[in-house]
Amino acid sequence: MKELLANLTGVYGPSGKEDSIRSAIEKEIKDHVDEIRTDTMGNLIAVKKSTLSGDKPPVRVMTAAHMDQIGLIITNIDENGFLRFSNIGGVSPFNVINRRVVFENGITGTVSYETELENMKDLKLNKMYIDIGAANREEAEKQVSIGDVAVYYAPMAAAGNRYFGCAMDDRAGCAVLVQAIKTIKDSPNELIFVFTVQEEVGLRGAKTSAYSVNPAMAISLDVTLTGDTPKSRPMAVRLGAGPAVKIKDSSLICHPRVKNLMIDRAEEAGIPYQLEVLEAGGTDSGSIHLSREGVPSGVISIPCRYIHSAREMVDKNDLENAVKLLNSILENEIVL
Amino acid sequence: MVEVLKRLTEARGVAGNEDEVREIILELAAQTGAEVSVDRMGNVIARKPGLKTGKKVMLAAHMDEVGFIISYITDSGMLKFHTVGGIDQRLLLSKRVRIGKKGIPGVMGVKAIHLQEKDERNKVIDQKQMVIDIGVHSKEEAQKLVELGDYACFDSNLVVFGDNKVKAKALDDRVGCAVLLELLKDTYDFDLIACFTVQEEIGSRGGEVAAWHLKPDMGIVLEGTACADIPDVPEHMHITKMGRGPAISYMDRSSIADPELFRQMVKTAREHSIPYQLKENIAGGNDAGVIHKSRSGVPTVVVSVPCRYIHSPSSMMDLNDFNNTIRLMKEFLKGCESR
């Protein structure tokens, strides 16, 4: 899991530019699935067929994790070669100050801000810039263009059972899904695994893939906040206490039968789990559950500290237990 | 061409009340030989069947504009109102409007400067404190002219001035509508479906429905976009610059351009030496947000004409940008035939 996560968090893939991360995931899973395809928007869709024979159609279950990560998109290059940028997804000005960032072509830069600013509370992204060491506009334009996107340059590190790195949101979910695909036993259900695009800019890839997959039930995997750090906002999710069964966030109320199915399987298999109510934020199931005439949907969340920073932190046991929980749900007959 | 722009921009069409604009578009689109229809939401669909393939290219421009809706009539016959779509409150004071189907004239009023306390003079006046004055003195008289739920629209004529510039209301997005009407004059290998949408300014509601039933293979949205190339705005926040040609979007707040369509659009501009620009800031959304997410996804890109002072009664556009947008789109569509 550690190696897989280090690999996936190290691949470039901001919303809208998921080509590299899609190839990396495709390589991991292609020998373990029956079909694999990429759709119009760039979602990677993999199928494991049901073992059922006979007239009864299998239950089609969609599981989703988003491939994209947040980023900084260049909007302007000034005469001195500094790059102005806007956000792709939730980028806090404070999280990016003096951080190293990297573009798709490998060019790196440092993010900084206009220091004449008197009050740091007034810091906004439009008062910041990326310095790639170019002396002027011409030199900068040889290396990058308007519309190019940078992401954190932050190789993963481990401290005991804890992993630090960028893009745990949601490569941690992708790693769980990849691991589940590799280890799952035969299933009576038709399993559709979707690695979605453009979640960070509005759950967009999930919307179009849910339409084409047309599932009977859906589960997405994403990171969630924790309430276990000094003077954090109250939240009953702790790092290392197991995958979280989502009750609700601002994008959906999880379907009670899907939520209960998760709890039942966790109890039966003795997998530690916790319940999650997230006050702000959403994930792919928010789009999926509204697809067509509605899809019963739930979320398995991976507790994560410092989300959307270059040092997001997850726990090894939570990841492994998330794989176990997902497999125990998918391998058994599902009655909705 | 200016005549068409004049008719389109001077017509009243606040979101949800696009009838007047729709009538003009139905007339002009029919003149191009297109098959014209109106869907249940009120979107106008003008179709030019393809000569060869069955591929469908959806072009979209929205008919609606920002404006006001009447919510209350006071005992003294003054009208309270709400805004429909995004309007800067600083713009409102003393503006002329036209209300309802009959186009009753009114002005937006607030107490005169003589009566304001010193600190009041330094504040932006909240729209809630303002009224539309239609020149009557009682509720009964006002009710003969206006009903609750009537729309009010900026009253502003198109003027050609300066160096090939026009000033008008609703350039966002009647300029897109005018581009579509021009493109409908030609016929292509594929089905060209020009969709004039409703209710974009309040959440791309018409575009969502249209994309659903049209099931296009590709979407191109034509917009009038913000242009903030004026003093006191730092260069990196100009978004677009007037006179530099159509703006091609790599991303806005509602969609990320399909990478291949974006590349092809830029390539087309370069190959035909048509001036173009990339938007130098990321703000706002448009119908592309709902079109690209329709059903299982539609490759979509946005091309915009830069407009200063957008969402005001006096927005401004360079006719060269308008003409270059038409040139770019014609070349791009011709290029689509071979792809």
C-alpha cells in the first residue's frame, strides 16, 4: 500500500489534465479487470463481470474515486517573468505561500506574494505569483503558457503508520480502489470501478460517468476531515480509528440502506469503522445519487489531516481497513 | 450587421421573459433557411441539416439578460424590485428602465443628496432602499400599469461611437446571438444546431434542458465576456482586452475546455491569422457548464467577444472583435468537416 500510494500521489493530475494519472492507474489495474475504457470527459471506467449465471441480472454497483487534484492555473505572465495564477479547486492562499510547485513538463517554481500587503488577512490569490526563475516574459514563455497548471511538488514521506504528502485527496481513495480491484474475490455483482475527473471543480466527471454506467447502487471513496488535532473544529472522526461511513456532507445525505449495508459488513467482518458527518465539502456521490432517476449512494471516507495542503496526512491502517470494508461489501450479494 | 445588433440589444429579454428577443431571433433565423422551433423551456432551436454526416454540433448563445422583477407596490405608487442575475448595486441609481409587456417607463430613485447624512453619501445605496418611480401618485394608479412579477429592463439604445465601438445594453449575450445568426447562413457537412437559450443569467437553466434533448456530439458556446482593461485594474486581472480579438477560454468557473477543441480553436486562429486572445483571469460561468456535463459528456469550448462594463446599461464592444469572432467560427466549423 505504501509503495502504491507513493507512486499515485507522485503523478501529476490536476482537474482537467488527468492524462498521466489515468495512464498510471490503468497500468495498475488493467490485468485485473474484464473491460476498461476512457469516456468523453476522461473518466477511467473498469468492469469486473458478475459470476452469476442464469436469468437474474446482477446488481450493478459503481465505485468511484477521483483522480484529479487541486492546482494553480496560470492566467497571466508579466514582463518580469512572474506568473499570475488562479485556483483549480479549493486552494487557500496560506497553504501555498513559499511552496514549491511543478508543471506538467517538469518546470518547478516557488509561490509567493506581494509583500507590500500590510495585513495577511487580506492575502488573496490575485496578490500572489509563481516565480520560475525566469528573468523576463520571453524566458518564462519558453517554459510555460497561459492555461498551464502547477501542482504541489511534495514527494510522499512516512512516519510510522502515517503517510504525509500532497494529493492524498483523493489518490488515497484511488489507492484503496486499486488495491480492492487487485484483491477482490469473485462477485455475484457487476462491479464498475470509475476513476473520475474534475471532482475538485464540481463533481463533474462523476455526473457524466454515472449517467453512462447507470448503476443500481454507488459508493465513492474520498478523504474526509478529522477533529483530532489541537483545538480543531469539533468532528467525531479520528485518524487511525478506521474508515468512516459517511452519514452526510454538503453534497448528499447517504442512502440509509447503503449506509446500513456498510455498517453491517464492517460489524460482521470485525473491521473498525467510524461514522462521519462532514459540515462542509462534498464528493462524487453528491453527483452520482442525482443521476437519472436517482441512485442509492454512500461514501467510505478516509480520515485525512491538513486536506488541500502539500502535507496531507493519512493512516496506513485506515487505508487497509477501507480496502477490507469495500471488498466485503462488493464480494457479497447485495439486496437493496 | 450593426442593424441586427441594434435590434437584438434594444429588445427586452430579462431571464425568464425572453419573448421579445425570441420573436426577433425566430424571424432572422428563419430567413437563413434554418428549420426553426421553440422547446418547452423557450429555447430557440435553429437547425441546418448536414450535407453528409449525421454528427451534431450545438452552438449556444443565451437570449436573456440581467434585469429586475417587480415585487411590491407602495401606497404612493412606487415599485419595489429585486435583481434578476448579477447586477452591481452601484450601477442602479437614476437609471431608466422599461417595465412589463407595455414597456412602461420608470426611473430608479432614492432620496436626493440634499437629504442624505454625511456618512450616507459615502455608502453604496442598497437596492432594497431604492424604488422604481413610474410617475404616478397612488397604488391604484400604479396597479393599472404594472403587476407584481412584471420584469423591468434597462432602457438603453445602441450607439456606434469612437473607433469602431458600440455601446448597448445586453451585449452579454446578444452579441453571441448575432454571431450564431451569421453562422446559420452557411451549410456544413454536419448538422449545425444553433441554440438560443433562456435563463443563463440565473443558472444556465435553458442550456441544460436544450443539451439534454439535442444530444450533441460537440458544443461551442458564444459569449460576451468581461473585459476589465481599464485604469486601476492591475494587468493580470484584465480578463480580456478590447480589440485583441475573440477570447478563447481554457477554463472558467463552470467548465474546463475540452483540450482538443481548445487546441483546434487556437490553431485555427493562428493558421488564418485571425487575432485571438486567451482569457487572462478566471471568472464567471456560462452555458458550457451544463452542456459539457450533459448525459455522458459533450466536448465543449467557449469563444467570447470582450465587452467592457458588462451587466450594465452601457456595455461596450469593439466591432472588429465581433467580426473576427465570426471569421474564427466560420473557419473552425469548416475545419470540423475534415475531422
